[in-house]
Amino acid sequence: MSVDHTQEVSVVEGQPSFRSIDDLISKPLETKPDRNFFIAISITGTMLLIGVICVALTVWFGIGTWGNNQPVGWGFGIVNFVFWVGIGHAGTLISAILFLFRQKWRTGIARFAEGMTIFAVMTAGLFPLLHVGRPWLPIYLIPHPNQHGVWTNFISPLVWDVFAVSTYFTVSLVFWYIGLIPDLATLRDRTVGKIKKMIYSVFSLGWRHSNRHWQHYEMMYLILAGFATPLVLSVHTIVSFDFAVSIMPGWHTTIFPPYFVAGAVFSGFAMVQNVLIFVRRIFNYEHIITLDTLEKMNKIILVTGSMVGYAYIMEFFIAWYSGNPVEQFVFVNRVFGPYSWAYWIMFSCNVIFPQLFWVKKIRRSIPIMFILGVLVNVGMWFERFVIVVTSLTRDYLPSSWDHYAPTLVDLGILLGSFGLFFTLLLLFIRTLPVISISEVKAVIHGAQPHHTGVYHE
Amino acid sequence: MSKLYAITGLFDKPEDIIQAAKAAVKTGYTKYDVNTPYPVHGMDDAMKLPPSKLGYVALVIGLMGAAFALFAMWYINTIDYPQVIGGKPFFPLPALIPITFEVTVLSASVLTVLIMLFVFFKLPNNSHPLHDTEYMKRVSSDMYGIYIMADDPEFDEFKVRGFLEDIDAKEISAIYYDDEELNTRHRVFEPKFIIFLIAAGILNSALVYFVYNKLLYMPPFDFMEEQAKVIPQDEDTYFADNFSMRLPVRGTVARGDMPYLYSNNPEGAGADIVNPLLPTKANLAKGEQKYNTFCSPCHGYLGNGESRMRGQFPVPPSLNSQKVISWSDGRIYHVIMAGQNTMPSYSKQTTEDERWTIVQYIRALQRSQNAGETD
């Protein structure tokens, strides 16, 4: 096969007109949702309602309704928190890191992935708030002068977490909104409804597509990408510090930060890939979110999955090499102990199955990649479960060992978190353009002037 | 009413709009702008725009954010509320890096965006003359537009139309201000808005009052100071005898609490118990401190009963008498442990070792008050 690598292949298939891009992307916003949408949102709404009931039970009766017990103070609450924060990482990676690397295929999926980041971090943020027991007092997580005269402990990783996650949420939201402004202006100019026009006018701030603005806008996008790149790496690093800075066997390891970041990107990409498979099908975006894009995402899943697998194996090597009998016991206990089933679900879903993506046919087969993506997320959820539960149930002091099992309320809140995430996602699909109109136009073949014959960046 | 704002022209191809911008610069227009549905590469050069200064804004704000975070944490940890945590210094720089980094990123990205939107772009501006024109509808979708503003020094309606025709612009049209845009009155002072502000203020205050004074004291909201708990010496219905305080389980001994076997047997104590401590300097110093605290109020600093309680309390016999000198250490220990006459037991105030050091100090007092030639 001969490919001319001097000419960049357009990431958008065919050469759709700008007007057709507008029509296609704003179609979900201008048409009445069909029956499938209502079926989908009633399913996610039911899940959300179950979650709301379980949260109400937790708030009313306290944390005693959860499965947490004396050695396992961090049960499902922290497992779910780490899982959801991880899901968010794909969005920032796509919108910031791939932007800095000039990966044009990101344009079709960036907006959607950023939206998923915001919803995932919102979902994640609920868990620590509930886990503190009195979710109406979270103001004390943020240092402020108060009548008690006390401040937060600035050298605690848990306080770093508060700063990292809230900064991550705010910056992601700003990044997302900045990207939306030109699209909202386009929608404002094409809508006929009066209320819609008012809403779009307010949120587009009166954007005029002026080149004197575009110039600063592009610079701002670059600056935000430059800030978001170390930020996204710092967030899961700090989440891993919650574990790594403690002295629990199995947690107190320096490999945690890179291993957590790779795992977060891994699970996030799997989630984005899963959802995009539906979105591109339902709204006929196959030529914007192309199979090539999905294949590239699968390659990233393969890379990060291999990094995670390397980390799993390296943990065992270091446990053996450290000569620390407690550390060695913890790892043997993970593989053969009472939670070995969880370990093997994690290991097979995260390390073994994604290796199938080495085969090009599998990378380009939508049903298989969907199943593998689901498995990756199952595996990544169990990774957090294994890390939290196996270390805590069997720590240094055998007399305090105890078994951990979640209660129905725990499972209900987990289900509700998926309900919240997907409900927000469905509402997002119907209210805002899920593909960046202005960015996609800019990468269509012929959209940029060819004055010297060489593609000008 | 019909004041001219600008003359606009549209183009189909990105190459054409680049040429149009170059031509506008060449003709000497300065108050013009190009509108494109997405940023067209090379346009900044064609318009000869200076590089964006946003990077410097972000740099300055980021440095200020970092400095603020570090200063705040230094002030809080070392001046306002110094606290030793984990034996670390008050200002452990490496452990403060994560928060410094997060505050830097947060302030730099959020404030730079706000400065770009509100200072650089002067947004929100929904009453700009270009809004709701056919021109705007095209440039936000599929065409590229250029407009020359009426307040350009080179502006002449006729010439500008000619210029746009020369560069093959399509749909050349004039944009006028409408009434609302010519109205310079501040809308902030409209009575409607002021009424809205007052209503919002009242509503907000009522809500805050309700939340802080009522809502937070309804279930399920509870606070640690009023949660269900057992208070000593209070009635508690959990146990059958309604006592909240419990006696030790029969036949058990609390940690560190050795039973005293000589309660009614002072002579036995004097004969059997032996001082386990050596009269070292440290022990004597400890004994002096404990003696001065617990014994000296009645017995006096010298053990002779010349105390600050004299006249208000029966004077105890001197500790330096031959009788007490002849007692064994265990016999004196017994008095501290079990009390004697009006003197109560000091077993709750002192530990076993402390009592023995007090005995040693009393021995030292006895010798000092009955010093011989050889001392």
C-alpha cells in the first residue's frame, strides 16, 4: 500500500460544506427527541433516582448504612471517587495534550470528551462529600478565616485533593466553555426561536467571529492547554498520594503516581470510546468521528493498558525485591487471598484483553472494541477496589483484620453515580453541540489557504 | 437614528479573505476587521496584527497566584496558628508544592480567561451593530467577511464601496446603528434593575437566615456537640441501674493500677515494702518537685510544719522528728498511699514512682534539718 505521507490526510471524511456541518451538529438541538432518547433517559433517570434514595438514606442515618467497618474506613466511597476522577482524565488529555501535539483527529471528539470530564468530576466529587459523614459542612475543606480560628492541614494529601479536584473541575469547565463560545454564536445566528436566541446570546456573550478576537482566542486556547496538561497529570498524581503517602502495605509505593495517571487515561478513553460509538451512529456523525479516530483511541487504550500491566507486574517485583515480609504478604494476598476473584477480574480486563488491540481488524471492529472498552472500565473499577480493600482488610495488625462487603446502599449509590453521569450526558447531547463546529470547519480539506502548496500550520 | 457603522463585504474562499485583508492594510484602513467562522491560518500576518499579549497576562497572574498561595500557607502555618504536624517544620516547602501549583493554575487560567473576555474583547456585547445582520449570519456559518468602519480616518462611503468591489467582495452592504445602540444611558440605573437588586438582596438574606438558624437544626442535620452521647454522672437508660458511669468488671484491674495490699496494715507496709529507686540526682529533683506541689502546703518546704496553711488548718507533726526518722521507707510510703489522721490519701495524685521519690526527698530534708558534724 502506498501512502503519500507528504500530504496530510484530512481527519474529516469527504468534503462536507460548512453549512451542512452546522445543520448536522445542531440537528439534535433543533429537532424533538425521538422515542429512543426517552427510553434511554428513563433508564438513566431510574438509576439516578435509586442513587438519590440511597444518598438520602446515607445522609439521614449516617455512614453506618455503608459497608465500611473498622479496618476498611475507605470502602466504596473512595473506590468510586477514584474511578470517576479517572474517567474524567480522557477529556482533558484529548482537549489539552493532543492539542499541544497537534493531533487533528481530536477535533471531532474533544468537545464530547471535555463534557464527559466535567460530568465525571461532578460525579466523583459527591463521594468524598458523602464520605465525610456530614455533607453540609464541606466548607471546612476550603481554608477560610472562621470563628474557630482553625485552618486546613496543608501538608495532608487529602487537602491537596480538595485543591486538585476543584481546580481540575474549574479549569475543565472554563476550557469547555471557551470552546463553546463560537459555537453558541453560530447557533445564535441560525436559530429562529426567541427564547433559544436569548439563551444563546447570553452565553455566547455577543461573540462576533472577529479575527482580532480569534487571535487572542487561539493564544488563550494554547495557554489553557499548557496549564491543563500538567494539571491533568497532577490530579491523579495527588489522588494517588492519598494512598502512597500513607504507610499501609501495598499503598506505600512510589510507582503509584504514574501508574494511577496511566490507569485514569486508560479507563477514560474506554468510556469515551464506548459513548462515541453510540453518538456517531445515532446522529450520523460517522464522517466526523471516523473509524480512524476510534482506531487511534484504541491505540491509546492499548498503550496505557500496557503501562498499567507493567505497573501491576512491577509492584510484585518490588514487593519481592524490597525483602519486606509484610509487603510481600499483601501482594500474595491480593492474588490468592479472599479477594483474589477481584484481582483476577482486574488483571484479565486491564492487562490481557486490551492486548487484542494489537490486531488491526479488532481495532477497527466496532462491536469488539465496544466490548473491550466495557471490560476495561470493569477492570479499572476493580483495580481501585483491589487497592483499597485488600490493603485495608489485612494490614500490619492481624488482630484487626476483618472482611469487607458493600451493603445495598453502597451498590445503590454506585448505580446512581452511573445514572447521574449518563443522565447529564444525555441532556448535554440534546442541549449543546457535542462536536466543536468551528474546530471541525477549520480541519476540513480546503478550509485553510494553500498559498505555498505546503500545509501551513 | 440612521448612523452608519460600517460597510461589509463577503467572500467564499479563505484565500480571498487573506487577499482582502492584505488589500485593506495596503489601502491604509486601520478600523476594519475580518470575520471568519473559524480562525484562518495566516490571517494575523495578513492583517499585520501584533502578537497577542495574553501570554504575559497569564505569566503575571500565575506568579501572583503562586506567591499568594505560598505566602498564605506560610502566614497560616507559622504566625496565625502554628501547629506541629507529624514532627515536620512549620513551613515544609516540598509538602506545600502541590497546593501552590494548583492555585497557580487555577488563578492563571480563570483570571486570564476573564481578562480576555471582559478586557480584551469587551464582551458581553449583545447590542453590537453587527448582530442580527445578514452579514453576521453568513460569517458565523460558511462565509468570510471584511468590514471597514465608518470612523476610520480614511473612510468615505463611496470609496469603500469601490474598494470592496475592486477586490471582488460579494453582497456589499452597509450596517447602521439602531436606537438601542445609540442609547448611552446606563441600564444599571433603570428602576426595574434596582428593584430586582433589592428583591434579590432580601430573598438572599431571608434564605441565609433560614438556612443558618433553622434548617441546620432540623434532622437529619446534626452537630457533634449535640449528638447522642453518654454524659458522666447523668442518668442513662441503656443499663438497668440507670447509671451512665460503670464500675470496673468484677475481678479485673485497670492497666497500671496495682492493688494496694496494706490499706489497714501500716506496720506490715513498713516491714515489707522496700524503696525500689536509688537516690539519684534526678530522682531527688523529681521528689522535690512533687513534695513542693503536694506536701509543702501543710508540711512546709522544710518538712517542719511551718507552712503557708498555718493557722487555717491543724499543724501536722514535723517530718524531721526522731519518730519519722526511725520509720522505714515503706512506712512513710504507706502514709502517702493511705493517709493518716486528717491527712487524706495521695494515691490518686501521684504515681508509684513519684511517691518513692517523695520519700527520698523527705529523707534528704530530715538529714538537712538534723545535720551533724560529718555532713
